[in-house]
Amino acid sequence: MPIVLLVVMACSRWSLLGGNRGVNFPDNFVKVFENKLFWPSIWFTLEYTVIVTIFLLVLGLGMP
């Protein structure tokens, strides 16, 4: 059931304290892609993941 709640929250105007305030399906996702910080945050997350994974693999393989 948590997945169903996630989909309902993603497709509605869901405030933190107010709960569900109606359907707002396409606008939620259009606003995400129009945000100027969306793509830089995606690239930062991917770069961070790759760098930390490599670092942890090297560190883990270097341990006796």
C-alpha cells in the first residue's frame, strides 16, 4: 500500500500538514522539469554516486 499512497501523493496537491487537496496531476510533473535546478541536481547525484562507489570499492578492497 505505500506505493499506492506514493502515486496518490505525486498526482495531487498534498501539503505536509493539510493532506490531500485535490488532483493536480500534470502540473506537478511539468513544474519539476521546468525547474532550473532539476538537471544540475540529477547530474550531481549521479557524479556523487559514482565517486563514492569507486572510493568505497577501493577502500573495501584495500582492507586486509
